[in-house]
Amino acid sequence: MASRPTKPTTEDAVIVTASEIFPDGIIDLVLRDIRTGPELLLWAREKCVIAPEIKHEGSTYRVPYLHPSIMRATRLASGISDYGTTQQLIESIKGLLREFIGILEPTIHILVLWILSTWVADCVPCPLCLAVSGFDMGLAVKLFLLLKSLVRRPLLMTEVSRGSFCSLMTPLHPTLLLNQPGLSWKVREFLRTSNFAGLVVPGSGGVVGDVSGPKAIFVESDLLLGAWSESALHIALLPARDALPPLDAGTQSLIADEYLPKLMLYGLRNVSKMNEWIPSKDPSRPINADLWRACISDVPEFEQTVLPLLEAQREDGLSRAALDPDRAIVEVIWSPIHQNVDLTPTKIADLLNVLLRCRGEIREYTAEEVGWKLRHLGLYRQRGSGGMVLRACGENRQRTHLLARRFGLDLPAVEGCPDCAAPEVVS
């Protein structure tokens, strides 16, 4: 009688990976020799092991296949090296940005923090993105070439579409540097909504994959930020006042050889802090301030300088959000819904345009556009004697309250309305 096959044990597990986070260690990807290809680095208890295959806790971890074109386009650290203190590392990076790009404070502080955040991106539910505005594309490309020598797993790209982006489903999870001022609103929205860890998107051949990761996008004009205003940092890239030294390929390689091992060690040491500083991995909760504090927790002077800048960016994002027509629709229907008043799309459009005009918006929305937006928001209309109307029914009232909470609107509670009460936590 044939013997029954044995059930695989955890010792038999073979895992192909580019990064793993354990309670007692971290696996990351390094490249010591382009001829032999990438290897895995295991960092555990301040000790480092580099090999094509690593055994840890009964499992075997192996390097994933990466297309040669990706390996030629990206930069990986060759290992780790000491960087002194975090303050010394920050000052050194600031010096590079001043020398080659001519960036001044406070922009330089935001940029340094974003660079550091790319090295701990695996620990957050939504990796942070950076929007770079400016009218000198040559300077923007030079900045991205410098960033390619400083951020984790960089890929400098252009001419990206939704389809080509989905084809880039690679275990590398790169930091994308997109030089594409004409990036369509649709693609920008896709990049924003797909940037959550664990959320997969469809690719070619029936494949799905996680495409989340840090991104820097040159948008040319800050008027194109749109939906990015709340979820991305923003810097304005101004022309340098003095002549800047060239950043040729040899200089880029020298910078990468020196800084990538230092920044990798910085990331390995700080990943362990993330669970302490970011207790919730809930993607609906903002983590920017917690993430920044984790990145610079041992540099209090820098924290005191940069946190007010982040707060100013947050307030600017709120000002931009005030012009979001979807949010504004919730604001203008709030009182009528509570007063049991039915509204036509024409009436909502009138109220919406008045509100946005008071906030500086010059565009006006038609009743037809409002109708489509109501449908998108899940506020369904019904046909009445005079046409389609938004009924002030219980379902629409509950939906309005839910939207107000999701948009973070601080609208006046109405006495006697059960939906205005804060939701209770039940077991």
C-alpha cells in the first residue's frame, strides 16, 4: 500500500520575499554585486546576515525574481554602515540638497523627512507621497536624480498610465519618482486610492497585486494637486539663486554608495519603533504626525522646527478641501435634511455654488453635475411631481451623517436627531 504524503511542516516553508518584518528581526533586499544579483539581509538583535537564502524561525526566505531592466533602473544598498546620530544624518542630507538643488529652509525640512519616511514605509497603512510643484523641469529631474540616490528602492519614471502602472506589480515595492507634469486626474486619483497596504488592483493575465508605496510626483503647478492636497506633502521647487554644481552619473553613484547603506541602517533601527509610535494600523486614521515623530524621535530640536511646518501644510490641505464639491454638498444639504425638506438638484446646485463662491471658487456646477455627484455619494433621488428630488428620508439622513464624519466635517448637531449623537462603541 502506498504511503500517504506527509503534511508539510513549518520547517518546509519556502517564502519568496523582498522584505519581511518579524517581532525579533527584519528582512530587506540588498545588492552587493550586479553580476550575482540581489540578496537578502537579515537584521536581528543588532546583527546582520546577508545571503541569497536565509533561514529564520523554521522558514526559508529566498530572493524574488526581478526583471533585469528593473535592477538596472533602481538602486539598492550594498549593506549597512554607521551614520552616527540621526541629527548628523539629517544635517548631511540637508547639505546635499542645498549643494546640488539649492533648496532652502523650510522646504528642505519637509523633503528630508519624506526621504526618511520611505525607509519605514512597510510599517504604515498608507505610505506617504510627495507633490513637487515648479516650472523648471530640469531642476525637478535633477532633484529626482538626487532622490534616487537617497530613497528606498527608487524607480525614476515618466509616461505612466494606469495600465502601465498595474503592469509594474513587482515584489520590489519601489519608491516611485514620477516626472510627469501632465499626469491625468484619473491616474493621480488611481495612485492615491490604490496606495494602501493589502489593497490589490487587477493587472494583466488575471494577476492582482499590491502597488502601494511612497511616491514623489512632479506636478508643475500646485493647481493640479487636487485630491493629493490632503494625503500628500507638498514642496514648491524654486529656481536656485546661484549656480549649482552638476550631478553627473558618477557623482550620483558616489552619493548612493555612501548614503544608501546609512539610510538602510536608519530604517532597520526605526522600523521597531513604529508599533510604539503608530499603535493603530487603521487606514482611516491619519498617521502623518505620529510617523514624523517616530522618524525624528531622537532629534527634539528638529521636531520642534518641522512640526509647525507640517501643521501649516495640514491647514492648507483643509483650505483646499473646503473647495471639494462633494464635501460642500454635504454641508449645504445638512440643514434641509434635518428640517425634512426635499431638495431638487437645481436647488442644491444653487446652494453649492453660493457656498463655494464665498470660499473663492470661480467654477459653477450645473444641476446635472450635482445629480451625478449625489449618486456617487450614495444619496439617491426619487422622481417627484416636478422631477427628481433628494428626499429627506431616514436613509438619506443617515448617509449624510456618515459622509460628514468621513469628510471630517464639524457640522452643528441638531437636538433630537439620533444620527447626530456620537456613535457608541458596542461589544
